[in-house]
Amino acid sequence: MRNNSDHAMFPEATHDEQSAQSFVKTLRVFTTNNFHAGNTAILADNPLSRRPDGSCPSRKELRKALEDEPQNKWWSSMMRTTQEVLYDTVGPSIERQLPELIARANSFRGTLGSLTLDDSVEMPPYLAAVDVHCKPGSYQQEMTEDDVFAGAEFDRTYRLYSMGRLGPNLDGMGRTLVAWLKDHFSDAGPRRILDMGCTVGHSTLAYCDHFPDAEIHAIDVAATCLRYGHARAVAMGKEIHFSQQNAERTNFDDGSFDLIVSTALLHETSRKAIRAIHKECHRLLAPGGLMIHMDNIVPDKALEKYYCDWMARFNNEPYMGALQDEDMVGICVQAGFDRDNIQLGEGIPRFRDKCLAENRAYGNLMVCARK
Ligand SMILES: C[S@@+](CC[C@H](N)C(=O)[O-])C[C@H]1O[C@@H](n2cnc3c(N)ncnc32)[C@H](O)[C@@H]1O
């Protein structure tokens, strides 16, 4: 039985597998909706919400206000549990069909766009140290030759995890970024685009749709995700050049791109790495080119900030808390961008109306700079 399948690489699920996966998703929707209502009420009753200067509490203050509350403990435990069970239900289903998925990916390889892997690329310590998002083996574990497991698993779990908020092709973040770009730079018509930290290219495809004449490159350090992503793009008829590279130091020439983007990359790196990535963007941009990083950075929204801090402590995304305290403008300036050409803004999520969860505990900061 095929479920939700909209491209030839999408892993299938039997009736029972789909049933278990749907249960986990529904439980997450229920938990998320309750989190928003419950923790919003608790914070509203707390004096922290009524500071005379209206400033947002620190992450430590928010933790203190919420962590002993029974409703929050229930939410926290359910979120961690559903996250683990998500992979427990999807993983075996992907393993069952892995040989077939690998064969399909190999048959697509190189027929549209390209895939360049480089096994000398070292896994950055911030990705190697933990199973990111509690995903066993993280993005990069190689189990067999030409492995696509991590990418296929990501595609299927992301559909459940996102609860509808990223749209049917899971490209909601890319579409949000494009909409923001068009609102703020209506004249932008990039010819060469680089997507950093593309995973399986969910967002990259949005750039193909909106800039059909551009040459599009997408990089990630995880070969398994890139193999799957390349095959998925071919299956969806999109021409993208995928390569295995570290965004901190790529092999592209100076000034190679007029638009560099990322979605949800920064929070999965480190304090040192985001500085290196911004410097690399400055090097790679042609004069007049634009850099836009979109991520969950919400320093002024108490509940959202608490949620990001929780993700760092309990969802194996270690830098997501500290990222809230970073000076993003300062990082762009240090990377070489002129202060007058830096702009921070809020991305308005696409597809939010289709989202099963009412949870609004996500915010998209757009970190944009023009060279
Ligand atoms: C949350 S995922 C990004 C999702 C993707 N951009 C999208 O919109 O669907 C983060 C990705 O960043 C990649 N990544 C983390 N650090 C990186 C680095 N220094 N260079 C390249 N990729 C990196 C990870 O391997 C992972 O695939």
C-alpha cells in the first residue's frame, strides 16, 4: 500500500506501519496543542510576564518558571517519548525496503542535475557528538553501500513530525524564505543559488520552482541524505547539483553565487561554526549578492524561546538554546558585511493554515545581508 506518496522515491508503508505512524503523529498533535494552551496559561500567571520594561525573560528564568509544573513535565515527557517512537515506527519500515530504495536511487543517479560525494569530508563534532533530534545514527550514519536510509527515514518522519505545517512536499521553509525574499527584494533574480545544509533538498525544490532559470547547488555533510535527496529531486523532475561539503569551508570559488540560503541549518551547528559559515557566505557571494539564513531564533517570545531551550536539552539539538542569545547582526558584521546592508526579519510560515497542530511555538528569524 502506498501512503502519501507523491514521488517515486518516497518510502511506502504497509497498513500496520501506517497505522502506527499515524498514531504517533496524532499523539504529537495532541501533545503540542496542549503544550501551547497549558504553558501559555502558566506563563501568563507568572510575574515574569508583567515586567515593567516588557522585556523577555532569560532562558534560565523561563526554565525555572516552567520546569516543575506538572503540565510542563507531562508535555516534556510526551514530546521526548513521541520523538523516540517516531523513529521506532518509521525505521524498521525503511529497513524492510532499503535494498529496493537503494536500487531505485542508483537508477536515477545522474539523469538530471548531479551528485558529487567526497568521503574526505569530516563530520563536524556538533553533528557527530549526538543523535540529532534523537534520530538514531543522526543524518550521516552509513549502514551499507550506496545507503539512502537516513534520507528516506528523514523524508517519512519529517512528514509526521511537521504535522502539516510544511505542506505536502515539505518545502514550507523554502517557500517561506522565497516569500520573504520577494517581499523585501522584489528585483532579486538570482542566477546561481546555493542552499547550505539541504538534507534531502525539501526546501531546495522551492528555489527551483521560483527561480526556474537559476543554476541551483545544494550542500550537506551527510552522504546518505544527499544520495536520497538527489534521487528524490530527479523523481520530481528538478535539476539540482548536490555535493557533500561542509558549509564552513566549501570548494566553490570566491563570488560564485548571487543568493545563498539556509533553512534550519544554524541551530544544528555551533557557536564557532555559525561564524565560519557566515564568513564563508561572504566569500562565496558576488558583489550585490544576498545571504539569507532562516532559523528558529526567537529571543523576544517567551514560550517559543523556552521551546528552543527545551529542544537543546531534551531533543539533542545542543546549540538551539544558546543560539537564542547570539547577536546575529554582530556575526554578520564580523563576517565582513556592512552593517547598513544587514536586515533581520520574521518569516511568515506558509501552510500554517493546513497545520494539524495549533502550536505557534515556532518563529522564523530571517538573517539577511547583502554583500
Ligand atoms: C534541520 S536540517 C536542514 C533541513 C533543510 N534545510 C530543509 O529545509 O529541509 C540540518 C542539516 O544541516 C546539515 N549540516 C549541519 N552542519 C552542516 C555543515 N557545517 N555543513 C553542511 N551541512 C551541515 C545536517 O547534516 C542536516 O542535514
